[in-house]
Amino acid sequence: MTAARSGPAFSVHDIPFSAYGSWFDISPVVAEKTYAEDLHLVSHQNGMHGVLRLVPVDPATGERAETRVEAVPGLLTWTDGKGRVELAYETPDTVRLRGSGPDFAVLAAARTLTPFSGTYFFHDPAANAHVFTSYETGRRYRVTLLSGVLADTVGAQALGGADRGVTVSARGDGDWEIAIEEFDTARPPYVSSAPFDAVVAAARTAFADFVDAVAPWRSDDTPAAELAAYVVWSATVAAKGLVTRPGVLMSKHWMDKVWSWDHCFNALALAPGRPELARDQFHLPFDHQDESGALPDSVTHSEVLHNFVKPPIHGWAFGRLRRTLPTPPDRTELTLTYERLERWTGFWLTARRVPGADLPHYQHGNDSGWDNATTFDPERVVVTADLAAFLVLQLHELTFLAKELGMENEAARWRRTAAEIQAALLDQLWNGDRFVARSAVTGDTWSSAGLLDLMPIALGEHLPAEVAGALADHIKAHLTPYGLATELPTSPHYLADGYWRGPIWAPATVLVEDGLRRAGHERLADDVSARFRALCETHGFAENFDALTGTGLRDRAYTWTASSYLLLAREHHLRGTDED
């Protein structure tokens, strides 16, 4: 199906308006769960900061105009019945705005300027433009008038508390037009590269090319595919700061980082159509691997956190990635990946195993990615079955890579280690009906009503049939009409908005669906996939979802959710094609 060049409409309250490569978005969301009355230019350099307030103004009264905001990929509009204001990205760091009817104010979001915070504002005579400098982002924002007049300028060179900004107006019945740029210290005066309509057309074409690449299989049966692609496209930033490669942030709302397991799902969704971007997603956290071999917890523009890690799903992910890439990885890439996975695996086998122990442990729920799952209620320093299962899959991938690279001795070593870890998993944590968790300190064991205890289904074909069957039966109990609840809804610990204590999450869904399918439980895998896809088609791409109502929770524009939808929808399409 060929996409309409305008793309899907969406609410900027749920999904930020942005463009591929940009470090800022246009949104009313200015902080965690914080919605402003006006749209803001929100930058994600040095954190998330609402820098500029964008305000349509009634020219008759000088007051804020009541407008309706509409967005499609490539074009954002404010309309008030008398006219409209339009905004489009000319480049990743520059937006163009054009209006007829309403005047338009561009104001510093913060009224207070101190020696260490806020926004300074002045007229730059060298560029004949007005400039805002932000302490929070450490960047500058330049407004250049292209047509119309400046109806008002307030707060130029003001210190302390003051309104700061400009208001632009049209001449007579004409239009006004401005450009807003984000840059570091200096650049030549702004010069328009194209008329406004051509800027819009180019932005729409850029998105259409992206969705055609990542979802060429889309049809009426996958109605959310284009919007899912937009969530991923618009959350992609250029390599800058500590983001060493073009990176897909989890969101351009407040979850504006790359966490070291989230990135795997974005890589898998991108692999068939944007293979280089997919490779960048997989390797980005590895660029910050520390001396112990550990991956960071998260990476963003100006911060790399090492206080936690994330689960070792990377062997599983790379195995799937390489099978999906249109061109197989060459020896150089295989060698690099092998070395990185070897060090990451070594971390778990050394730093995270008690001396004499067979199985590694987490030090906190955050290490698992399931931050507050009920598995971690009794203790946090815990040996869990999901960790052992993911490590076994990673060891299998290392075996495969070593053999392909001609390292037969290493391949045999990894094969033996995988068998030893899996044997210990079944001997020490399987109680005949389900997996238990065990204290890394006391050896005490317990089980929970959480889906985390069932995640060894990810081992798929490597599991004994009776173990896979028991896990599949327990997984069925977690299925609601909308998907897999992370805590049994009948559990006394279930919370509708309890993060990993009930809500539906994309990564758990993908890992369970894949494991069930490889274990031969294809009908249940089909059901898991269908319910999650229907959930996204109805409720969007939130960070997680209420398991009993389907309502999107927390951050409402999460890329691993969108990527998981694209991944499951593509595979569903391919299975249908194979059956035909």
C-alpha cells in the first residue's frame, strides 16, 4: 500500500511533533506528566527542557487566541476560525512557521533569569535576529523574521524576572513567516533554503520514504503501522554528545533516553528496511561498555548512567537481527559483535555470580528491566530464572558466532557453558510446576504471581517439552482481552497503574510470543500477538497499558511499543504470505 503523503493524524498531547534527527520537539508536555496550556519548543539536550512557549495571539485584543491544534507528519497547525498558523521542520535543527489571521508570540518559557538558570534574550544586530540563550540546554534559539512585521518585542537584555520574546504579525491581508533555529554558539545569518510549501513537502516525503522502508507490507489489516513508524521516525536523534550514533530515544516526552535493552526492539523493527539505523541501535549502548564488560543502564545526550544494568537479551536480539537484515553482517561486524557480547557475558559470569554459584543474580529489580516486579518483593539481590534463560540464549549466540569466525575451541567452551547454565536453571529453580527465585545471600526461594517468573519461555526450543507446556499454561492465565498482564489480575499485589505489577508491556509481549512460537505453542503465540496488535491499534503506543481496560499509561509515545507493534505486524503478515 502506498501511504498518503500527509500521513496519519495524531494528538500532540500524546505524540510530540518532531522530525528525524532533531533534538527538539513541539509539544505541550514539558516535564514528566506535566502538560502546559501552550505548545512549547522542548529540547532534549542536557535533559528535557521546555525552552520556548509558542502562543497564537488575537491581533484585535493582543490576548492568547483559542485555537485547535492538528498534526500530521510534516505539518503542525493552529486554527482559530479566522486563519491558521503552520509549522514544519526545514532541517533537524530549524523549524519554519507561517501564519495568516492570528499573530504569533515566541516567548521564553522561564520568566526568571539567574546567573545559573533561565533564558537570556537579546537582539543580535550581526544576524538581524532575536536570540534566546538557555542555561538548561546550553544552546541558543534564534528567531529570524522572513515576512511580516514584529508587532512587539519584550524583555530584550532584561535580567531577573521578565517576559522575554517577540510577537510577529502580518501586513494587511498577507502572511507572516519566521524561522527558529537551535544551535550551539554561532552560525551565519539564516537564509531560507526553500519556500514554506516546499519545506512541508520535503518533510512529508522524508517520513513517507521512512514508512515505505520500514513497513512496506502495511495494509488495512495493520491500521496503526504508519503511526507506529512516525513515533519511531520522530524520536530519532542525530549523533551528538554522548549519543555516539543516530539514536532512537524511547520518547521525546520525558523518557528521552536509550536504555540498554529497549534499543534491541527498535533495532529489530528497523532491520529489514533501515539496516544501518538498526545496526546503530544495537551497538549504541555497547559504545559505552565499561571495563568490566557491563553495559550502562542508559545513555542520553549528556549523561551515561552505570548505577544499574539491564538484562542480557542482546544475544537473542542479535540472532534475530542478523536473520532479518537484508545483507548478512560481514566478518568485521561479526567480530566486533562477538567481542562485545563476549565481554557482556563475562560480566554476568564473573561480577554477578557468587563464588561457587552456578547462576548469576540481579542486584535490584532495575537490573532486570522489570523495576518493581513482585518477584523482587522479598529481596532485591536475587537469582532469577529469566536472567539465566537470557544468558543461555546469549551463550548460544556466542557459540554460533565463534564457530562462524573459525574459533572452534571457543565455540565448544560457550556450548558447554550454555548447557551448564541451563542444567543449573532447571535443577535449582524449577519446582516441577514453575520457576522460583532465590536469594543470592541466604538461598531462600519463593515464587510470585508475576509474569517475570515465566520468562524462561524465551528459551523456546531449548526447553524440555513438559517445562514449556507448564509455562504456556501459566502464561494463558496472564492473558486479558488486551494482552499479557505482568501480574495476575487476581493477585493481591496487582495494581492497574503499578508499572511492572500489572500493566501490559511491549518487551515482555515480544519475548513471550517469540519463545512460545519456538517452543511449538504457535496458537497461543498467535493469540498473544493479535491481542497486543489490537491494543496498539485502539490505544496507541504508550509506555505500558492497563491490563483490564487497555488504557495507555505513563509516557504516551514510546518507541519500543511502536517498534514491537511493527515487528509483530510484519511477522504476522509474513506468516500469512507463507500460508498463501
